[in-house]
Amino acid sequence: MLDLGEIRKNIDGIDRQLVSLFEERMRLTSQVAEYKIETGKKVLDPERERQKLEAIKSLVEKEDNKHPIADLFSQIMANSRKGQYMLLEKMGQTLREPYEAVDEIKKEGAKVVYQGVAGAYAYAAMLDYFGEDVDNFNVPTWKDAMEAVKEGKADYAVLPIENSTTGSITAVYDLLQEYNNYIVAEVYVKVEHVLMGLKGTDLSKVTTVYSHAQGLTQCESFLESHKDWQQISQPNTAVAAKKIFEDKDNSHVAIASKEAAKLYGLEILKTDIADEANNTTRFVIVSKTRTFVKNAKKTSIVFECVNEPGSLYNLLSHIIYNGLNMTKIESRPIEGRQWEFRFFVDIEGNINDQRVMNALRGIEEESRSIRLLGNY
């Protein structure tokens, strides 16, 4: 009968040898790193690693062990690279573009653009962040808002990026990739949808309801009890309220905020119609200047990886290796490249945090491309 205690003892002995050999290997790879730094050679040499893995697999006798040994050594080499990236950053050989670190985002005298009309949730987010007296103007689309910032017509744009009920607003993620603008702050606005119409509206005679597409989705349960109503989406909820005010049709209603109802003189017909009571939308404040507050706690990036097994895992491992918390990942298709994606990632940490610097350096070295979207 096998002696389990003796087997475990032998395993422990082998583990001690492996640890000792691992530490010796890492010591030698640090010397390789110093050589690469002195000579300007890149840390990652894919062909060298491929050859190394093939050579290691050839040393294994049992076929079933070839894949596990390749996986083990892939991780060992990956950890070696991560150590080299840390050394590069510590020696000041960073790949980061310059930016301005400020104590706080300048709000006084700022001109701000938002999508929609007064009374929209984006309007509320703007007032929440910049104050009631902010110089502002509105545009029809999110793209128009980004364009206004790019052209210098506005210092900042307020854009919705995520809702706690319906998830990410993918069109805004695409715009963050398209434009060379930066996230400098974020604002959370509680979404409290109400049903509104002209004074004296009879719900039994309503034929049509207007709102933003997400507003309609977020009130799906309520609208299930009014299946005969035609649902028509609008650019945002406040535009829907404004349309009711302008059309003067008692058979039409809108789903929007209490503020929008008040602004356009509409009667609130029903409250608490959203599926989720704690429905919240996250808005980002975007600027064309590469300016970040010194005490920023979140870093947002977007990167592309090669379409190969394990490539995304390998890039995300830089975040894990440096002990960072990834709070968000969003994939978006890359135009013109079928079944290839770019990934938007939020990480807890400041851009000057050594761990963040190391993680971003590793992703930059090993991805097809990476861009810093903001530190806020």
C-alpha cells in the first residue's frame, strides 16, 4: 500500500529544489534584463520564447506532460518579463507620454457641452459637477459633444458611459477610442424615471410613449402593462419630455426625470416606474488636455491584443501580477477586422503608483496598441 506521508515528504523535497532553481533562474534573467537595458533590446522576444518552449517540451518523455510543462515555463518566462518591466520603470526608462498633474480640475470659467436638452440626466450630471452657474451648451449627439471638445468649442464634455441596470453605453466607448480626448472625472447620477404628459392626460387614452432607448428598457416591467402603447425612442429622456410639450397631444406621454417634467410644465402621471429602485448612471467628464488630478484613484485604458490563444489572459496578468484591482472590462469589435476586439479596462490606482506604471508598461510592450484614456 502506498505511504501517503512518504509521498508528500518527497513532493515537499522536490518543491524546495524547484524554489531554489526558480530563484537562481530569476537571478540570471535579471542579468539578462540589465543587458537588454544597456543595449536597448526589447524585453519580449516572441521567436526566442517559442524556440525555448519547443526545446523544453522535447525534454519531456510523457506526451501528456508536454502541454503542462509548456504552460509552466510560459508563466515562468512571463514573470521574468514582468520583473524586467519593473526594472525599466525604476530606471526611468518609461514609455509614458507626458501629462500635467494638478491639485483639482479647473471648473471656474469652464465651458461645458452635453448631449440632449436641459432637463436631461447629462444636464443634471453637469450641474452636479460644475455647479448651477456653469457656462454650457447642448448638442444633438455624443459625437457632436466629443467634436466640440476636440475643436476647442468646449473645455469639457459630459458623457454617460455606464448604467447600473442596462450596462455599458457602447457608443460612448467607441467615441473614447475614436477621439484623442481624456477622462478627467466621473459623476454618478441616480436615475428616477417618471411618466409625464400634458395636464389632464388620461392614461386610458394614451397611444404612444417616448423616451431614450435605455429609458424604455429600464421601465420594461411598467410598460408590459401597457403593451398597446407604441414605444418610440428619442436621443435622450429630456428630448422626449420636450416633444410632449411641443406636440400638445394628450395621447402621447414621456418617460423622463422629475426635473424635465418641471422644466417643460408637464404633469407627472406616475412615479417609481423603473424596474430597479437603485438605478444609477455613471457619467465621465472629458477634456482634450492630458491633465489628471494628483490624487486620482482610477485609471482607464484601451488596448488591442493579437488574436491568439491566451493573449488576453497574458495582458490582464500584468494587472494581477502587480496586485491591482480591475473594476471594469468591456470588449468592442474592431472595425474592418472581423472577430477581433479591443478591450476597455478600468483599474484602481494612480498613474504615478509604481504598480500601475509596471502594469501599463507590460501591457504596452506586449499588446498591439494601448492608449491611456484617463486617470481620475
